[in-house]
Amino acid sequence: MLPILKKEIILFFSSLTGYISVVIFLFLTAWFMWISHGEMNIIDSGYAGIDTLFIIAPWIFLFLVPATTMRSFAEEKKMGTVEILFTKPIGELSLITSKFLAAVVLVLLSLLPCLLYFITVYQLGNPAGNIDIGGTWGSFTGLFFLASCYAAIGVFASSLSDNQIFAFILSAVICFFMYIGIAELSSIKILSFADSFLLSLSINEHYQSISRGVVDTRDIIYFVSVIAVFILFTRLKLQSRKW
């Protein structure tokens, strides 16, 4: 498992995909937080917090994570190397997990530089340190789990086709539906009887919950469950070649 994980990470950064993804994420978050004028600009708002990061990051990841995971299995299928992978002494679950963890590492590398935003606002606060530390760390935790869910969805979408563009679009659509689409369904009157249930399935609902600074085990269980379900779906898809 570790050799494949290492290989996947090296592949990310042996091309421009990994670097471009990290740079685009940092550029867009910095632009909205520090450069563009408006309520999202930290200086203009006069509020010591980095809420802007946690508002726009899920939407940026909605495109960047699928862009990095679309090649996971789609490229292997197109190049005809997927069958070679299955001949190696590694289980399907380990193979899928390796590709998933490689995407998670890229997400983590994108988030680590954002700690500079926290340190900067911490120092700029009046008085220094006048920032909701608990809420900030909760939001970072929630954002990491949210992006990890996107990664699991992206790997699953990539296993469905040998076309990377199709995998990207499908992954982005599923991520969007899981993030905000399910919650929107709960607002439909005809589905009002199941609004609580639908909200409980929304990534955004649990992301907002954990962002309050209280790490609820129910939120953690939800994120881990979503990841596990899509990894299981990916495994079932790969096993279908034997049917």
C-alpha cells in the first residue's frame, strides 16, 4: 500500500496538476480575503476572523479536488495499466485507499499554508489574539473532512470511466449535490416530512456544525461514513469486472 501511495503522490507533483491545484487554491483564498474589496475582505470587515476562508474554500475544493482525482483510475483504464495493478500483491481496498490518501495529502498540503492566515489575523487582532480559536480550529477540521469526502467521491467517479473529463464533471456534480443539493431538497414542500433526514445527509450541515468549534462525534461519524461508503462503491465497481 505504501509504495502505491508514494507513487501517487510523486505522480501528483511530477506534473503540474498538484502544483497548480495548490497555487490556485491559495491564490483564490488570498484574493478574496486580502485583495478584493467587500465584506469578505478581512481588513474591510474590521473583524478578526478568517471566516471568508471557510466560506469560499468548499466551493473552490468543489472543482480542485475532482480535478486532482479524475485521473486516479480513469488514466489507468485508458493506458491499460489497471489490469497490471490488479496482478500485484495488493488488495483492491488497499489500492483504492492509496489513491484516496494521495488526494487527501494534496488537500492537507493546500490547507497547511492557510495557517499563515490564522497567524496573521491573530497578530492583527485588537488586542492581539482576539480571534475565536476554537471556532477556527473546528472550521479547519471540518474543511479537511469535507475535502476528504470530495476526494472519496472523486476516486469513485474516476473508477466509472476511462474519460477524465467525464470523471471530473461527474465528481463535481456529486460533490455539489452532497454539499448543498440535499439541503435544498429539504426546502421543497412536498419533501417537508423528511427535511430533518435530508439535512442530516448534507455535507454542509455537518461542516457548519463542526465549524462552531465543538467537535461532535456525530459529525465525525458522518464524514467517515461518507468516505467509507464511496470507497466501498469504488471497490464494488472495480470488482464488477469479474462479473
